Amino acid sequence: MTSIDDLFKQSGVPSKRKPEPLRDPNQAYKSVRLSANGSSARRARVEEDDDNDVEAGPARPPSNGQNDGDDGDYGPAPPPDYEDEEEEDAGDDEEGRFFGGGISKAEASVLKYVEGQDAGSSGGSGGARRTDAAEGPTNETYDAAWLRRTALNFEKRINRNAELRARYETEPTRFIGSEADLDADIKALSILGEHPALYPECARLGTVASLVGLLAHDNTDIAISAIEIIGELTDEDVDATDDQWTALVDALLDADLVGLLVSNLGRLDEDADEADRTGVYYALGIVENLCASQSSTRAAEALGGHDGLVRWLLQRVQRAEPAVTQNKQYAAEILAILAQASAANRARMVDELNTIDTLLQLVAAYRRRDPEKGGLEEEYMENLFEALTYLVDDDDVGVETDAGRDGDKKTKKGRDTEIDGGVAPSLGKAKFVEAEGVELCLLMLKEGKKSRAPALRLLDHAVSGIAAGDVCRRVVDAGGLKPTFTLFMRGDENTKKHKNKKHDKTQQQRLHAGATAEHLVAVFASMLRLLPAEAPERIRLLAKFVERDYEKVDQLVALRREYDARVAVVDREMEDEGRGRTYAAALADGDGDGGDNDEKAALAAERLARRLEAGLFTLQNVDIILAWLVAEDDGARRKIQAVLADRDETFAVLRQSLQERRDELDLNVIEGRDMRDVLTALMEFLQ
């Protein structure tokens, strides 16, 4: 009988297994660090050993590729099929332990049964399917029971890691494995984003609070993983209801998410570590998600109310860099989002943090140079201007006074100064004037760089609102009439390129209609409304309209006809769809009663939205300017009347436009009531 030693000698393997090298624990932990794009760097890899030693195991196939006559299978034999084979006699048992499958007949039967059960259940239902690369597809139901098990295991991981860290504080190799396991469990929570129905239960179990608590972990990689998962759970693409969002956001805020985010922004080193840069990006993403969520009011005020966050953002947008990075641009975007989110945020940013002056200094760099087109710097510049626009357009801090209620008097020569004194100046507008923001915008209008368009938009919002009287005066005093009216007559083209007097005037007017014209018309309308009667600034403004044989009036009427045609197209489309009449017209005809009032109101709102998109607001602003000129100057009145008569139009078209604007005002706010009185007075001059 062949000896055991001879058999092993024939197998071609060494008599001693080569020991596997020990793996450095630090390298084991680094394998779970985030890569630059935010994905886990942990991947299964196959490493080749340069050593020629052969590990113990089944013999390899012949290297010459020739078949030795057998079936070509190598390695251990499969388990015997006891249904087809006769049981071996006792004399062969000893060798069967080495050449058989290593299992008994009963065990083989059990394996066959289990395989049959798996095959029968592979196509059935039973919850969400989860695929594991090692074990194959499995069925998993993501319900409250699953969440409780997951939450319990998650808490055990956290506690185990904390225990090992405390016990072996000076021996990282003793707890590094538990942190790798904890990191894996953190990432496993991302599945909750696909099942937002579990958000309330997740908050109730304390899992959300535990996840937020990991932002304070000593290992920044664990904190970054937690930040990443919170960002996924709060992503705007998650299909969650209002109640589900509220439960999650409230739990996050109650666990001091904002404070922990700020502390991480302070300790992450963007300059030294790519993973830290990614962590900062994820943290800013959470801020954006919370401001955009259904529970945005509380979240936005909690974020904007944290001085540490806003101060960090202001410092980040001011950091000198060879080229604008993604995080710098994102910080500017977050500032704009916070400024837009709530009046409380705007007041705090303007009053306590001097944000307007800081942002004006940053945008001043683009007065004489353009950012790279389509790059991060261009978006960065636009975000800075957008934040400024929200800050100067906020009239919530304007306080109505007794003079504002009792002094609503109009004269033919303009608004009475008592109205101007009825509202306290907006803090944002006052800071804008103080920081010489008007002068900077006017310089940008003259330069004609890419900053001109956002600067004009900023100026438009700065002069709007009942509290903008000081801004309007500063525009005139700073020499703003010449650049604004020059741009108004020449359109969107660069004013420095058209010294040629033979330039096609029709081409100029065609280019004129657009965002530039819309903002300029809004600026002129606000100045005519807010500059006091008989004030030198108002007289200078009116003189610009009447100079050169009223050429600005011709331009205004041409612009009016273009926007009137656009709005008329929408009106015809609505009529063709059977939805042309307004809700007010339906009520006037007596068929507005009944249960379909809501539907008619919705149709009226849709009609208004479509007309506004076509340019209704600009059309109404042009008509307001023309009405002011009719009221202020007899020569302008005759000129406007003559130009309108070219198309058989009268002042009635202007009066109808002003009437429609007045009917749409919100009379619950002082701005609406004041504008109503202005329009009513102007309509009297159009009789």
C-alpha cells in the first residue's frame, strides 16, 4: 500500500507552508480613507508575489497545456453523490479521508436540500434586494425591524471603538481594526437615503444623533465619513415627505450638527490633505441641503445664526489662491444661499459681520479684468454679486413711521418728501452706500467687462423699494446718469466699440431689448418714484429724458411696443387654450361663484406668471416712466401723445397698464400701499 509520505512527495508542493507576512495596521486603516472623489478607497485587490515559492494546495494543471488523458479537472474532488455510488467498504476508509469530499452521506443530503431551497427562493419577493459581491444576491427587507437591528449594531460599533480607544490610548494598533469596522458601518447607513420612510424611526432610535456625534471623533476620517453620509441622507434628490424631512432635520439640529460642522471646518486642513478637502466640500453640501429642504426656515436660521459658520465662509472666500478652487467657489455660493434664506440671516450678516464691505472688496477685483469664461472663478464672481444683491434688496428692517402713514401726498412735481421720511432706511442699502457700492457699480458699467451685467443687476436691486431714496440720490451725485443713459441708448453692446456714427441704429435697438434694458428701466422707474420733488437730483434726471429732442422718449416707446408684442403673444396663446380671462374678469361677469373659484384663481395665476415671463413687469415699468414724464413735463406729454398716435394709441393704453399693476399689489405691506398711491396719482394725469 502506498505510504502517506509518498503521496505528498508526488503532489509537487513543499513540505512546509510559507508564512504570510504581517500587514501593517496603519496601512490597514488607511485603506478605508476617502479618495479624492469622495468614494471609499477600500477595494479588493490581488497582489502578486515575486517569490517563486509555491503555496500548499491542489496541484496546478500541467504547464505544457497537454491533457494527460483525464477530464482535465484539478483540485479536490467534489463531494460524492451518494445516490449514484455504492458505499465504499471499510478497507478504503483511510484513503477516503484524503481523496473524498470530506463530508458524510447525511451532510451531502443536507447540502442538496439547502441548494434546492436557495434556488426556489431566488425569484420570489420579500423586500428590497441587496447584492453582495462575495455572497451573491440576497433579499433584504428594509423595515423598522431591520432598522432596529442596524441601529443596535451601529451603537455597539461606536461603544466598542470608544472602549478600545480609552483602554489602549497609546497603542493605536489595538483599536485600529474597530475603527475600520465603524467606518464600514457608517457607510452602510447610506441605504437609508433610498428608504426615507425610515427617517422618523431612525431619529427616534437615536441613530441620527449618534451619527452626528461621530463628527466629534478624534479620527478625522471617521468624521468625514459621517459628514458624507449625512450629506447623502439630506440630498435634495431623496424622495421624502415633509414629515420625514422634518423628523430628520430636527434630529440633526437637536444633535448640534451646525456646531460640529463648524468645528470640523476649522480642523480640516485643505492644503495638506486631499481627504480633508473632500470633507470640507461634503460639509458645505450639508449646509446647502438643509437650506433647500422642506424644513429650510429653521435650518437656515440655525445655520445663518451661527457666527462661526458665516465667519469661516467669509474667511474662506477671501483666502488667496493661485486659482479659484472648488471649495472657495462653493463657500461663496453658500453665502448667497444663506443671505437668500431668511431676513434674520441678512440682518445679522449686514449688521454684525460687515459682509457687504467684505464682498464689495472682493468683486472690485473684476472691475478691470475678466474671470476665465466657464471656469470656477466666473461662477465665484457671480456668487459674490448674488450675495450682495440679496443683502441690499432686503427692506425688512425698514420701519414704518407715523409720517409714512399720514404723509402720503402727491403733487404734480413728484412725490412729497414726507413719504420719503416715512420709512427708516434699509440697513443693507445704508451699508451699501457707506461702502461706496454705488460708485463701484457705476465704474463697472463704464468698463464694460463681464462684471457689468451683475453690477447693473446689483444697482437695480439697490435702488428698488421704498427705503432706497438715499441710494437714488447717490446714483445721481456720483455721476451715474451718463453711464446709465448711454447704456440705455446703445443696448447690450460695449459702449466703447461704437464711436462710428454710421452704426446701424436698427441693430442698436434690436440688441437693446434684454436683461440690460430691463434693469435700466427698473432703475429709472425707481428714481422717478423716490427722488423728492424739486430736488436737484430729480431735475437732473428729468433733463436727461428731454434732451436731444426727446430721443429717450422715442427709445422708451420703441421698447414698450416690443414688450407689448411679447405679452400679446402670451395672451393669444391663453385665449387659444380657452384660458384667456382673468379671475377678476370672471367675477365681474357674475360666473365666479361656485366651487370652481380655486381653479379660476389658479388659471389667473398661471396667466400672470406666463405674462411676467414674457416681460410684463418691464412693460409696466416703461409705462410708469412715460406716465411720470407726462405728469412732469408738458413737452414730454406732447411728444408721447404724438408717438402713440402713430399706431392709433392714446394714453388709455398706459392707464390700463398702470391699473393692472395696481390691482396686483399686496396691500398688506407698506411697499404695496405706497405704490398703490403713486399709481393712482399717475393715472389721474393720463385722463
